[in-house]
Amino acid sequence: MAITKTDFMRGMQCPKMLWLDKHKPSLRVVPPETQARLDAGNDFGDRAMGMFGPYEEMTVYRPGTRIPDKKAMIAKTQDALERKVPVICEAAFCNYNNYCAADILRKTETGYELYEVKNASEVYVQFVRDAAFQNYIISRCGLKIEKIFIVTHGPDEENPFIPVDVTREAKGYYTWINDNIWELNRMQKEREEIRTEPGEQCTRPYECWYYGYCHGTVKEDEQIRMGL
Ligand code: SF4
């Protein structure tokens, strides 16, 4: 696959981050609190799949692993679309090898609603950009996305899922994504390591997992020795 949603967001934070992901991922150091947050988000996402009642999940793993089989997921999604399944979770799409998997696609009479689930109590701009990337890929695959929502965490377990309509804002990012996705595709394939000076992007919007490598606090050979 070329560029995924995660690739795009990481590449837009810092091109070097995306290049390192593709060429030297062993240098990553994921803080335990970040990993715990990611795990909690996965759990919330799993529970949100049922927020509209019965659904079909498109997740397929490669045999004997927990690595998603993207090609199989795309094929399964096409089948679900043809069968007009009302609620499709982890719906996978590919356009010119760029890929996304939508948390929830809900069928309407004339198209689909797209739901991006976030384990947070409010909507941040990064969330809208995540949904915008999915809208970009899915729209280019020929589906009509009528509404786009971020599903936030409600105040209590009585009301756990609060959809927030971000259709206008997310659709407004279409040109921005198109203007950058092809350059990120080209850049990630370069043989030479991208030269980017450390700066504000190392901690915003997310702390970079290569911080130690780029700031010289941990050298490359040390990280390899440490098995990171
Ligand atoms: S630490 Fe900073 S410069 Fe290095 S990859 Fe991350 S964001 Fe880019």
C-alpha cells in the first residue's frame, strides 16, 4: 500500500517521521502512557461498533498474526457494499494504493454516513483531519459520503457515544489532502534519509517516537543494541 491515514498524518507532522517509519522503524520508542492510551482507544472503538445495532466487521488478519490483511478487507468490504449491509465497521478502501479503513459506515437511502470513533470528550482538529482523509479515499472510490461525524466519549456509561457532525470542516480538507498525498508518496520511497531539523513538530500535535534519535539522546547503534 502507498499512504495510509496514519502515514499521511505522521508525514504532515514531519516528513522525516514518515521516512523513518518506512526505513528505520526499529528506532521508534513508544512511551508506555501513549501505548496505554492507544489500547484504551481500541477498546472504546470496539464497543462503538454496536452503537447503531447489528453490524458487520470487515477486519481480516493475516493467518497466525494480528496484522490486518488489507487486500482481504477491501474485498470483504466490496462484498458488503454490494449486499447493501446497513452498518459496516472497519470498512476498507484503496485508491491508487492509498488506503483507509473507516470505523463505521452507515447506509442511508442515497449514500453513506462516515463515523470516526475517538476515545476523547471533545473534538480536536486532528480528529477532523483523520475523518477527512477517509472521506478523500472513500469518495474517490465512488461512494457518496453525505455526512461525517466524530464519535466522542459521552459523560458517562449511560451515554457513551456522542456523534458530532463535522461534515463541512472535514470536506474542506479535500484539496489539502490531494495537494500533499502524492508528494508524501514520492518522499517515503527516497533512499536517502530525509533531513529535517528538530523543532516544534517534534512534540506537536503528538510527541514523536523518534525524539531520542533525532535529538541525539539515544544513538542509532545503542537503540539497536537495546532491541528497540
Ligand atoms: S523527532 Fe522531530 S525531526 Fe525527528 S522525526 Fe520526529 S518530528 Fe521529525
